[in-house]
Amino acid sequence: MTTSIFAPTTATPRVAQVITLAEAQALIWQEAELLDTLGYKAWLDLWTAEGYYVIPTERGDGDPVVQLNLLYDDDAMRRMRVKRLTSGFAMASSPPARTVRTVSRFVVAASEPGLIAVRGAQILVEYKYDRTRIIAADVTYRIVATDDGLKLDQKVVTLINADDPLHGIGYLL
Amino acid sequence: MATTAEPAATSSAGELFQGDRGDSRLYRDPALFAEEMDRIFKKTWVWVAHASELAGPNTFKTTQIGAQPVLVTRDKAGKVNVLLNRCRHRAATVCEKKRGRQSVFVCPYHGWSYDPDGTLRKVPHSWGYEEGFDPAQFPLQSLRVDEYNGMIFATFNPDAPDLAEHLGAARKWIDLFMKQGAGFGVKVLGEHSFRFPGNWKIQLENTTDAYHFPIVHKTFLDSLDEETENVFDVLGQGGWVEDLGNGHSVMVMIPALVDLEHDLDAPIPERFAELAQALRDEGHDEATVRKVVRAVGGTGFNLNMFPNIACSMAFFRELRPISVSETEVHHIAIGLDGGPELANRMRLRLHEHFQGPLGFGTPDDAEGWERVQRGVQAGDDMPIMVNRGVAAPQGTAEPGHDAGDVSSETGMRAAYRMWKRMMQG
């Protein structure tokens, strides 16, 4: 029911293509649009089976497996989360706040055949009950080439205020 | 925000709660909020820390009591101090870090420096003060502090009853709750915090509200395996809610998990099988494995202590009132202090699953509380009803305690009776 007690896994690239930043951006923006339009089921297909989606409660380079996170999702947890968000029974998500996000300031952190790691900045505005809120975050992506195209293999969203009071968030960051 | 006006000696505010009905102003009157800060948060014991957050000499955390920022320190002698986070000179906060370790607090404005026990150590350029200026006269203002089983409370009120007396019947439940240290002791592992646009008493009520659980938390229940879903059938296991006096109450949802050391030979639930095997593989004997696994799952009750802290199944739930219509909540994850690392990982994962701004439970609670605050703007004459409840199952609550079935609003009535007492005091 919960994620494993063991450390995050990653997928091994199956295809040795060089991934360009432009290709990585296209995937990142596809993901951003899917999340803003609540295309959660399609979003699941952007991931490798081994991939981890993490939102820590502290900024810095701590090890998420031994720290408290806001979200620490392997494949099984991602699927349960999407089921929850799309069920119609989660009050915070029925409907969720509307969101518009942009991801930019990309820097290639690592690149090798079949793999690229990208750092970026995400600015998201949410709107609900006549109120807008801004959520800013540093985001890192690990993207791998597979037989089925590029896939997200790790995404870590470090909020600018990760260690401060947030609010109930009924959508995905 | 709270005003600093002195409260009148008597107040009619207590009239806003009668029997099992509350007036809408309880949630929405800013003047009432200011009065609550004075009559409740400055008069009773307010929880500020768990002892493990101050692990060793010269450690500290910052928090607030009512609207007032405070610094909680463990000085070099090991004593816990709760100090107003306000320089005695011209009021700047002397620390803005959340937690840490340091042996001196220097006001950034003019450099007045304070020891962790609050003593004013040094004033720069002291020649500019008249002769006779004595730093010993200007320590950080300290509050009365006391501790029970690792729970540290402070109060502004020199006349408040002793902490042990204030906690009263809640102490037994604190002791039961701390059994989830599995003999190692309990340690804070991290925390989620969030604010919601609603009054603090909406959160206070929720801690002993089993009635909402299957409705609001359906998607959490749906994410569990069948065995665990049965464990979280909180209305169906003969639980109860018990008034513990002084505004405190306990809601027992899973009676089998009141005493974690009871019946340790029971089969290990499937969701803990991987952890149990990993612990065996690390060389722990079967008795330890069973004790640790049981502890990892947490208790089956919520202990709600008036006005701001709950021992809630497997974590501490702290509330901090911000304004009449804004409340900050901290969900503090705890684990085994020195126990197996894998056990604490599992505790973290269980905490993340339900709690926090992106958990499977908390966002829906926060949304519900906001809906209360929005809805209470309507209908001046309509009461907030906390009258639900039939008798507690036979042989559950302690004789002499007011108690009701697990879905009863007994805990809320207990809290509001204390609220009324303090507001009239």
C-alpha cells in the first residue's frame, strides 16, 4: 500500500541515443501541460516503471528515503494518487484549484547516451475561491530513452518554501 | 490579528457556547479571537516542543504561543527554557531559524547577546548607557515550563495549576501513545506544516471527529489493501470518545491498538511483512521484530489536549492560531529514537501517505475546514451543532467520565466546555 522502505530506483537506459535539451524540454512541457489540464492518466504513461517522483520537505541535498517528504511516489503510489485525484471523491480535487505553470531556466546537469538530467525552475499559479497563489520550485528531471520514446525517470520538485507552511494541494506539482 | 488590549475581568464571550450548540461568531469574530489569545493562550499550558527536538545542550527551536513568537532552548545545563523571541532593547526577534544548535543568540539590530537560558550576556558600546545599567535586569522574558513524558509545555500564567494536574487523565493516554517508541523512546523525524483559511477551533474539533473519516477520507481508504482498510474502519470496531477533563479528550477508533504491547503474538499484518523480514535479516530477534513492527503501525486513538496539541495515532498534531480565519497546523512525524533505521523509514512513508499538504488525507481535511469557514458566513441564528452521540460501548471508558460512541461529538463538547470556562474566567 505504501512505497517501499528501500531507496529510490532508477531505470537503465535501453536506447543509447543522445538526448538533446530540446527533446528533454519537449517532454517537460508536455508533462506541464498534462498536469495543468488534469491529464493524469496520460501523465502516468510519461514515466518509467522504476521512476520516482519526490517533493521533499527540506531544501538541500538530503536523502529522501531517510527524510520526510511531501510526496515520495514510486509507480504504485503514482497510480494510487491518480486514482484518488480522478475519483471525484477527494474533496480537495473535486475540482482542484485551476493551475497554470511554466517551466524554464533549464540547465543540463548530466548527459550520457540514453540519459539526460536537467535542472529547471517552475512557476505555478493556482486559482480557487477567488484566490490566486504562486508556488515556485526548483525542479530536477532525470529522463531516459526507452524503446517507447523518452520517459521521466525521476522528478524532484523542491519548493522555494518546502520547509515552511504550505496549504492543501489537490493537484500535482 | 490579535489586539493587545487587556481583557476585561469578566466576559460574556462564554455565552457563545451553550450545552451542545455553538454560535457562528465562534469562528468569525475577530474581537473574540483576540480575547481567546489572552484568556486561553496566555492563561493555560500550551505545547511547544517534544524533548527530542532539543537533543543536547545549546539546541533550540522557534515557535509561537498564541500570537507571540517564542524561542525554546535547552541550555548548557540541560534545562529547557521558553523565552519570548524579542530583544529587550527595541524588540527585534533574536532568532529566525526554525531549529538548530547555538550557544548564544545575538540580536541582529544592535548586537545585544543572550545566553540560551535568556541571560543578557553583553551590550555593545555599553558606555552609552547611564551608570548603573545592569544587564542582569534585562534577560529575555522567560515563561513557566514543564514537561510530561517528553511533551514540553509552557505558560505565561504563574497561577496556572501544575502541568500534571492540568493534563490529569490525559497522562495515561500520553504514556500509551509513547509506547510506539518500542522501548527506544520517541523521536521527531520531521514535519509537515500548512495553513488553512479557517478558525483554529475547526481543527480542534476535527481531532476527535471519527464521523467525517469514512466520508472525507474515502480516497485514502480506497488506496489501502483490504486488511488495512478493515483496520481503518474507524466507525465499526466498538470505539468510543471519552472526556478526560480540562478540555482534553480521547477518541479510540481501533480498540485493539490502545496498548501496543498487548497481544504481540498476533499475526503480523501483510503490509508490514516486508519490514518484518528486513528486520529479521538485520539480525533482530523475533520478539524485537514484533515489538518494532507493532510500534511502527502506531496507536488506534487520537488524544486531543486543549488547546493546541494532539497525539494523533502515529504523529503529533499541533495547531497555531494565526487570525480568526487562519490557522497553521503542524503534522509532526515521529519514530523510534535509536531504533532500527528501516522502521523509521516505514514510519516516514506511512506519514507521507496520509499527512501533509500533498497527502492522501490532509488536503481534503483542509478543504473541508475552509468550507466550514466559508459557510459560517451565512445564517447568523443557526447554531454549530456538536450534539451527536449515543452511549459508549459497555466496558470501555473509565467509570465517571462522560463518554459516547466513537462517532460522538463528546470530545468537541469537552473542548468547548473548557473554552467556556476559560473565556468566562
